[in-house]
Amino acid sequence: MITRRKFLQRSSLLATTLAASKNGLLNAMPTTTMAMTSTTGAVATMPAALDVSTLPQFVDPLPIPEVAERQGYRPSPTDPKLSIPFYRIQAQSVVSKVHRDLQPTKFWGFGPSSPGPTFETRAGEPLLVEWVNALPNQHFLPLDRTLHGAEADKPAVRTVVHLHGAKTGPESDGYPEDWIVPGKSSLYHYPNQQDAAMLWYHDHTLGINRLNVYAGLLGAFIIRDGVEDALNLPKAKYELPLILYDRLLTHDAQLLYPVSPDPESPWVPEIFGNAILVNGKLFPYLDVEPRKYRFRILNASNARIYHLSFVNNASANNAAANNAPFHQIGTDQGLLPAPVPLTTLEIAPGERADLVVDFSEHRGAQLILKSDAFVVMQFRVSSGKVTDTSSLPPALRPVPKIPESQAVQTRLLTLDEYVNKSGNPVMLLLNASHWKMPVTEKPVLGSTEIWTLINPTNDTHPIHLHLVRFQILDRQPYEPWLFKTKRQLHFLGPPEPPDPNEAGWKDTVQAHSRMVTRIIVPFEGFTGRYVWHCHILEHEDNEMMRPYEVIAAG
Ligand SMILES: [Cu+2]
């Protein structure tokens, strides 16, 4: 029997295979209506997803989100004598054309667009944001009332905003239960006392986070500092955010969020869309000059891991050897020690990558950004001579390795998946604990801990800790059954150090299947209640999230 998850994964695999066999550039989805039979024999049907391979590619220019506009100044909550910038951002219903030949799509956005406006901020310069819920009273995506926090007594439309990667007090972190209903707002304080990095803001509401983010409640937040300024990296119109997320669309171009065959419990374990949007557009193009560009990549997808490469139009069908080389200069939490040369970037939901791509070798050519067999976007390189005064310095920012001896505590934490008799996942947990169970992780402020993430499942889970930044120590294959039955960690190979492009400050780590992934985490900044969770949003919404609490030294 084909399980629900296998069906969904195969659907996208099938799309990939179809595309590859066609010409390696097109994406396809089965165009028949999807019908799935549950164990009870009930049949759920979903409208067929639009086959986006029928659309012409590269007819829309890449949109660049507006820069967020300050509304004035307000007293700082930590120092009322100080006036700090104040922003007011409204979550609201928006319509947007994802492609020239499609009807406008309904989204929920921050302000008039999705993605929302990009915050441009500097380290050490705090600001206030009033996050307003101006959404309609009805949700337009399928709620699952059996999920924790989304029960029938909860309002359908709720939102709370988390600034992913921010070192923020707990009252401004967007705790998943701090949601507000339409007509209400929350005033959040962002101290920005941290290194230059691209953070991102998105909905984090308990039980409906996957739907609210899928609807479009997300945007970028850039922090800059003197170290970055001194590097003379490409800037202004040569530095652009590329915010990636995949969606399924109906034939009239509306968001399609798949449901399970059980009408009582429509939750699905992951979604994989065939339409990969960049800054909200499908198959956009960008005119570039033959020079260096800096791209701030964000994987804002619910579940898809991208494998990104830049390929020449002409060689798009050929092997990876034809991938244009590029450099990664930064990761989730800022600059790497040195640029890392790459030909493919793997990036999981929640992660960011700071890239420098040099188009000077591609004068007059067209490069395609691809992920596996999916076409993402096109770069049209002009042929005129240009002067590029920006640099790609050999050294960026030192990232001193935290010695393991600094850790005062090591926690073994499992990533757990539970399936029903048919093999369909029904729930995921962290350390076999539900959201509502008492807090078990209570690191002391100012201390360093090692978190050992033990993943017996068949999936990579991108694990994100709020408040903190951390370093990846290693990953090591292990024998899951021995750990499950006897709690013995029996390793099946040597520990593998993080890849060079992960060897910086991170806030989200890919915990791979059947591996033990160790991270070392200094708990700094604030005491209080935060969360850690899987950034596959379907997992997070179905219990793969736990509170943790930073406590004061005794
Ligand atoms: Cu997960």
C-alpha cells in the first residue's frame, strides 16, 4: 500500500523525473485530480495542481521587496530617555500576480506585498515594530482542528510574528501562544545587538504556522555592521535578497494546500510545490551586469530542501561539471571566516546563505538558477564592459571555534516520528515530549551546552533554536535500534565535521537521517521562555516543537 507521505513525495519525484526526461528544464505535476484512500475507505479529492511547465519562463522581472519605512520614533522600552525607530507593519490580505499569464493569486502579506518589506538595520541600533493583525476573520487554507493549539475553541485567524535569528527578549520573540486575533496588535522590541546577518520574520502561530507562512506571512530583515562595511562587498543594486518558496497552485492560480484523505484531520506531513517562487514570482528573470553580485538566499519553504546551482542555458542538460562556480560568504548568523567556493548550495527550510556570484565570466550569456531538475530563475548578463570596484576578500570575519570543554552540559535529544498502521506519519515529537509537557531544557544564561540531536527517522529535520547562535560540531552515523531499545549510542562511522559552508555561526542545523548531529550553543542575551523546533513547518505544527527556558545563574 502506498502511504500518504510516499504518495506526496513520489508526486514531486515524478514531477522531477518527468521534467528531466522532457528537457531538463520544465517542471511537471500529474494533472489528474489527486485521490487518496484512507484506511476507513473514505476518499478525499483535491483539485489538480496547475502544471506550471505549460507557462512561458522568464517573462517577469524579479521583484525586489520594498525597504520597510520607519513611521517615526518612540521611547525605548529599556531606556525611556532614548527614542528609537518605530515601524508599523500590518498582516493583511493581498493579491499578487505570480506570473504574467496567470490571474492574480490571493496571499496574506505584511503590508501590501508578500514577501513583506525588507528591514534594513544596523547592529546595536534597536527598533520597535508594531505588528498588526489586519487579516480577514476567515482562514482560506484548510485548518486541522485536531492539532495542538488549533482546536475548535481557538479563533481560525490568529498571528504572531517571530524574527528568526534575532537575539530578542522573550516578550518580543513571538512565542507561539502569544498570537493575536484580527484587530489587535503587538509591540515588539528588537535590540539588534548582534553581528551583521540576514534574519527573517514570519508567522509562528501554534497549530497554524504552516498555513500562515504558506499564505505568505514572511519577509527579510537585514542587520549590517562595520565589519561587513569594511569588506567592500557588492552593495546597493548589486546586493539582492532571493527569497525562495515552493507552492502548489490551482488552475485559477490560487494557493493549493494539500489535505489528507481524512476530512477530520487534513494535516499532511510535508508539502512540496511544483511552482518555486523567487521574491513572489514564478520563473522570473534578472538583468545583471558582467560583475560580482551578492545574493542573500533564504529558504522560506515549508518543507523543500533546495540544491541550487547556476548553469549556462546551453549546458542546462549537462552534468554538474558545467555549473558556474560561486562563493558562499555567510550563513544563517553572518559572515563565514573565508569565502567557500561552491558549485551547488544545499539549503533547508529556515536556513540562509550569503553568496557572491561573479558574472564577469558570463558576459552576454544567460544563466539559469536551478534546484535539482526545477528551473528557479534566469540571469541575463549584459555584454558591455563594466567597472567592478567591489571585492571578494580572502578573509571575512573570524569565527573562533568554541572548545567542547567549554560545555557544562550535554543533552541527548531525539527527533521522533510516529506512524499509524498504514505507515502514515501522524505526529512528530522532540525527545518524545509533547508541547504541553513541562519544560525539560533549562540552560543557564551565560553557559554553553552541547545539544546532541539523535535522528532515527528517514528525513532530514532542520532544527532551529530561538534566541541563540551556535556552531555545528559534527555528524555521525549511528544504529537507531540499539539507541531506541537500550539507549546505547553505537556509531557506524567516524564523526564528520560540518561542511566548510556550515562552519560559521548557525541558528538552524540540518539533522540528517540516521545521524547524530552535535551542536555547541552559548546561551546568551536574555533569560526566559523560548522554543526550539523543526523548521519543516508541517512537523512543527504537529508537535515537533518544544519550549525551552534560559534561567539565571543560581
Ligand atoms: Cu522535521
